[in-house]
Amino acid sequence: MTRPISLDVEVARKLAGTNQRVGFKATGVINRLDFGMNSGYPLISDAIHLTVTTEAAAEP
């Protein structure tokens, strides 16, 4: 099953000098019941907290 979700994104930049980098952190919450994952409910929370982080660096 595919559904669109919204994520909050933070951007961290270090652009000075030769060691230039940019980092991203995306966070959000989905409801697992919306995706048919109902095993263990209500003992297991229906909210799934997502965190995705990545960083890119320029080549010297």
C-alpha cells in the first residue's frame, strides 16, 4: 500500500572552506493502522515515528 505522507525537514549547511557539507533531517509520524498493520493493537501503539538523516559533502 502506498500513501503520501508529510515530513518536517531541517537543513544544516557548512559552506565555508574546502570541507563543504549539507545535512538533512526529516521527521514525521504515520498511523500504522492506515497501512493495515493492526497486529497487537491496542497493546502496541498505532503511531510510528520516522526519522531520516543524510549528509552530502563536496569533493575536494
